[in-house]
Amino acid sequence: MDVSYLRQQSGVAAMTVIIGFEGSANKIGIGIIRDGEVLSNPRRTYITPPGQGFMPSDTARHHRAVILTVLKEALEEAGLKPADIDGVAYTKGPGMGAPLVTVALVARTVAQLWGKPLLGVNHCVGHIEMGRLITKANNPTVLYVSGGNTQVIAYSERRYRIFGETIDIAVGNCLDRFARVIKISNDPSPGYNIEQMAKKGTQYVELPYTVKGMDVSFSGILSYIEEAAHKMLSSDQCTAEDLCFSLQETVFSMLVEITERAMAHCGSQEVLIVGGVGCNLRLQEMMGVMCKERGAKLFATDERFCIDNGAMIAQAGWEMFRSGQVTKLEDSWITQRYRTDEVEVTWRD
């Protein structure tokens, strides 16, 4: 018998338990949320050799190999059985096709085996809802920065509105691809290793700074630094650490500028940084300076919740479930392109 039914019959306030499956890129994570409490959140990362990115087919193969182990871990860590789960959330998109399909298949199968409703979650909205839950930010201007996305977002009339975004590649992709050029390790992540090297940089190398209104562009910066790196490093004009430092300072300045402009437009006094690049302490420091000057508050999370994880999908799924939004089996497909502002945010006023 369904546990939630028993709770209702006994007069105890029903607590909603949602399991979330995330696998849109090189992380596979399964998290369980019970009314805002993270019960478990195990994760695995597909790591490639230095100088290489991750291919969709290889990433999907990695996810297939470990997903059932991660699922078992999530249930055991939470001390729950399938009967205790009220809904199964999964990442519907955006992301890489093959990994998304792999995770969606398992989520669909589990939902049918357990007799639970499905909840197809927008990956970006998952990041935002997890950030709001953990930091308790009220109505922040959101900077969402990751390997696949770069957006400045604010909530208005049941949508997360995109005020500015990258017009080409994401900031995380720019950093990752530069890491490949200078053969930085992908373990634990290229962005983290660039951050550590940047701390030792002493010389600022001027790079293109490309802000176009509320939007940013990173492909030109990447092309420039890729070409400059070989010349400057071979002639000892600067060190790899100097280039890491210069790249971070330039791209993060651009992000702070468009975030501040969005805050001014919205009259906002809160900034929330989400997404994998949001773990970067230098980005948080630069954003913190801007917020202090404006008398605003900065909210950010650590790598447990900034980096792709299952709990963020569970949290967005929890919000959807509580507002009566579920995904029919015939609608439980995935899409590589799924914009943040396509989602009707039924759980906020």
C-alpha cells in the first residue's frame, strides 16, 4: 500500500518524497528530497584524459554502467524503500542527447515499476530551485553559469525570464576548452584546476572583452587565447598560470557587468549564483564586491549543489508535484534544447 495514503489516513501531515535523476552531461546523480530536506545525493563523474572533452556516446556508456549502483546508494543512504517515494523526477533537458536518453529510460522504467508519477524537469530550473532552497534567497537575480549554459535570469509572472545570455558558447565551455589547449587535468574538473592555477598568476594578459548589451560572447576570447597561448608560452612572455588568471578575470568581469545591469533593471537586492562555474570562489568574490557596492546580498552554494546533482532535479520535481504538475508517460521524452523561460512556474506567485 502507498505510504503517502497511510500517512493521510493516520492524520499525519503528508510529507512528499521525490527522487531525482540527473545525467545531462558528464555527471550522473540521483538525489532524494523530503519537504526541503536532502536525504541523499550520490554522484559519479565521467572523467576523460587531459586534452580531451567527453563524447556523448562515451558519457552515456559511463552513465549506463553506474546508474543502478547510484540508485541503490541513494535509497540506502536515505533509508527508504521504493514504496516511500511519491514521485520520480528526471532531467528532460537541456543537455547532451545520449546521456539524457540513458537517464530518462531508467527514470521511466523505475516510475512504472514502482507505480509512481513522472516529473520531467528543466535542468536550469533545477539549479535555480536548489539554489533557492539551500540559500533561502527570496527573489534573486540569478546568474546561471555552467559548461552548457550562461544566463542572467529573474522571475516574473510564472516564468524565469532570461535577461541576458551567451550568444555562442557557455562560460564553462570556454574554460574547459582552454584547459584542453594547455593540457590541464580534467580531474576533478578542468574549471576547478584553472581556478587553482589562476591563484598563482601574477601578470594580467589583456584579452577581448565582449559584452553586447545584456548578452556576452566567449568564442572570440577563446580563439584569441588559444592562439596567444602557444606563442606566449613558447617565448616565455607569460606562464600558464598567468593565462588562467587573465581568462578568469576577463570572463568573470563580463558576467558581473550583465548581472549588475539586470539587478538595476529589476530593482533587485539579491544575487544567486548557480551552476558548476558558480563554485568558483573568485567569481563569488568579484560578484560579492559588486553586491556590497550596491548594498545587495550575494547567495551561492558549494560544489555539493552547484555542480549537477540529483537532489536539484528532485527539488524542482517536488515543487512541480506539490503544484499538481506531472508528466504523462507519452510526454516523457527528452530534448537537447529546452529554454529556462519555456517552463510555467506553477509553484510561485
